[in-house]
Amino acid sequence: MKLAPLLALALLFSSCYHSQTADLVVHNAVIHPMDEGGTTYQAMAVRDGRIVELGPERQILNRYKAEQRYDAMGRHIFPGFIDGHCHFLGYGLNKQKVDLHGAASWEEVLERTRVFAEAHPDKVWIMGRGWDQNLWEGKELPDNAQLNALFPDRPVLLQRVDGHAALVNQAAMDRVGLDPMRSVEGGLVVLRDGRPTGLLLDNATTVFQKVFDDADEATKRKALLDAQRDCFGVGLTMVVDAGLDPGTIDLIQRMQQEGALKMRVYAMVSDAAEHLELYAQRGALREDRLRVHSVKVYADGALGSHGALLKQPYSDKHDHHGLQLASREHFLEVAQWCKANAFQMNTHCIGDSANRLLLDVYAEVLGGSNDLRWRIEHAQVVSPEDLPKFAAYSIIPSVQPTHATSDGPWALKRLGEARVKHAYAYEDLRKTLGMLALGTDFPVEGIDPLQTYRSAVLRQGVDGWPEGGYQQENALSPLDALRGMTIWNALATFTEADLGSLEAGKFADFVVLDRDLMRADAEWLRKAKVVATFVNGEQVK
């Protein structure tokens, strides 16, 4: 008689054992789905690129027969990281230029450029990016005198780290017919004693746009694949590229359809009349790996090059307020187009004056609470009286925590003690709407989302500066920093039904780490590493 229950149990077990099929079973893991309850699981099953079930180890292993098993060896699994604001193509293209990041002097910039030029005699244009005068003794902006002597006939264009300033030699100005005495709306050609220095700020660089755009398809393909490799290596499974032309977007779509490009891309269309006209006809694009229904607009320049638009003059440049890159009428026109065409408007705003201007333009067009999810990109300096506008008009702050830790050493000099307290105020911004989107702005900053996390939580840079954290009162909690890199970024891109958390029915995009990010200990977090990256259930790192 005692055998009957055992036989019944065995029969029940055999009827459930491997009763379902999956393409992949992940097990022996600590899976953080990023749900509201803070649940963790030990295993999950994936079929056709989507999660079908999460649960205890034995339950998933017993229920699913899988073509592939991944033993996480007790490691921690999080939803795939999403970079909420970056320049994916630009990063890849920069790998084919002179790398000027971290150059400790103008002389080092010149030497790196000379070495690159000798190694690439076939390149007509010598282009580079990454110099930052704030790293140099004296912190003075350069001029092109030595560049002219080194390269009298070969055009050279060297962009500052933020892309909002560039230094060009005389040969480059001659090549494009730049008149240094011509005024440029929203830009500045810097003169010294009436002589052009070759230093161009913001819209003054647009005369060189054709040089940037002339990259052929083969060059762009290589750039996109290089960027994809590096992004997968650091756990990114989707990127938001903040400003692309339609031709590049079409190339991304072709490469995804070919299977070469597996990265998910949320593409912001760069602000140009012909681009808006085209997408008014095309409409939005919503594919599994490519979304196109937003427009990238620039309100002002960058703080590092004195281009951010401030209400009061710069503390270290008393006759200068920064640059407004277009008229209020233009911003209003784009906003009205976006609302009429159901596109998201995403505007670069650094200074407090630029933030107020665009928040007020948004308010005029949006009229109140809504679900259009328009965004302010960077929101670096926001006056306290303007903060309530984010909630009143459902505007998402899209910020990059590494800006705080890289700008921190010199931001006080630009802004002064009173104003700097309202800069990089990420926790204050989070409180306005209950969420915010996190990104890196790479290649302006480094590509690593784990440094985004450390800068958000610890408010410290790669080098551990400053001890105790930069304006630590605006640090994000570990949970909110993770949300900002996952589910909140999905909400900011209208992809929350498919991405941002690990739930049945969503895409199996996830990252495997060697430790738990929820332990907010500085030394612990600095050692965190990405072990593996999966997109659609496929291991891509």
C-alpha cells in the first residue's frame, strides 16, 4: 500500500519532466528581473528570443528540454543595459581618427596628430577628437599657429571632447572657403588680435558638416560593427543614438536585416528641415531592433567650451552668457511638428537658460500632463524654480552621471558656488517625475555603463575623485541607478513592453556580472566586471 503514493508521485514527475522545449535555459544564477517586488530567480527559459519562464533551479531544469544550457556559476544576471544617450556611429567613426582623449597638453595633441598623419598618408583630411584644455596646465584654449606650421597644405580638424568646439588649420579653412569674419548664428569663430585662431564653437563648425558626412558606406559599416563589438563587451544591449541622418538610419536597418548588426538602436533623427519632411511622409518606424520616432534638437553648447547658455554670465568669463543655437521660433516649430507627427522631442540643454527656454517651449505645446515622453537631454544646470516643470508636463530628464564626475574639478570655476549646487542634480531631477534616463554620451565620456552606475551611486570618477563623492546629496540609490540603465530607459524609449526588465514575454536581453551591483561599496563596485552579454537569447560576448 505504501508504494501507491510513490508510484503516483513518480508518474506525476515523469509527466512534467522536460514537458516543454526551449532554445536556452539559464541556470545556477541570481537573476534580478528589476520587478517592483525585488524578486530574484535561479533560472529562466528562453524560446524564439523571448523569456518564457523564470523560476527556481529545479523547476526550470525539470520542465524544459533546451538545445543550449548556460551555467551562470552563481553569478548575478541583470536586464541588458541600455545607454540612454550616446553617439554610437560617432564612437565607431572616432576609432578611425586621431584619438586625443586624455592628452595632457597641446603639445601632446600635436604629437599624436603628427604620428597619425605619418601613419595614414592616404587620408586627405586628418581628423581627430577628444582634446580637453581643462586637462592642461593653464587650461587655455589652443590656436592653430603650430598646426599651420606642421601641416601647411593638408587640412586638419580636431574636435574638442564634447564635439562643441573644434580647432582647424588654415588649409582646412581654405578647403571649405570659411570666412572667419562672417558672423554665425549660434556659433563663434574665435579671433585673437583680429586674427582667426582656427578655434570654432558650436554652429561655426557646421561649415565642415560635409566633411563629417562624406564617410562612405564601407567606412560606416566598419564603424558600426566596431562600436557594436565594444558595446556588447561592456554589457550594452541597446543604444540611443542622439542624432542620425536618414541615410545612416537606413544603413543600420539594412545591416540589422542582414544579421550583421544585432545591437538594438533607438535612433533620434537629427534636426534638419529635410529630415522632418522625409519622416512626415515615412512616419515612425518600430521594429524589434530599430525604433525611429524622435528628433534630436540642440538648444545650446557645452559648459567646457563656454557654450552652455546661462542666465547670468560665466563666473570665469564675465562678459559671456554662452550660445543659443537656434531661435525660440525654431524650437517651437519643431515642437509643433513633433506633436503633430507623434514624434518624441529630445533637446540638448546644458545651461540654466537653455533648460528654462526649452521647458517653456515644451509647456506651451504639451499643455499639461501627457504620455508623449518628451525629453531634456543632459539637464546639467537647472534652476530650482524650473524643476517642477518636468512633472507638470511629463518631461523626462535624460542625464549622464559621468559628466558630473568629469566636469566636477572645473565646474565651480565656470558656475560659481551658488549656481554649481544646481548642476548635475540627478536626485533632485529624479524626484520631479519619479524617474530619469541614464546614459554616457560616449564618445564624449567613456563607454562603460558600470562607470555610469558608479558615478550615479558613488559620485566618483574612474580615479576615485573626489573622496566622499561629488555633491553626494544628489547621488542616486543603487536601485534607482539600475532602473535608470534598464526599465526607465525602456520607458524613455517606448520599449518597456519588450525591454528593460526580465519577465515572461519580454526579449531575452541580459548581462551576466561577477558580483551584485546592489552592494553599494566603492571598492566592491570598482571591481565589477561583465562576464557575458545576451541579446535575443544569443550570447554576443
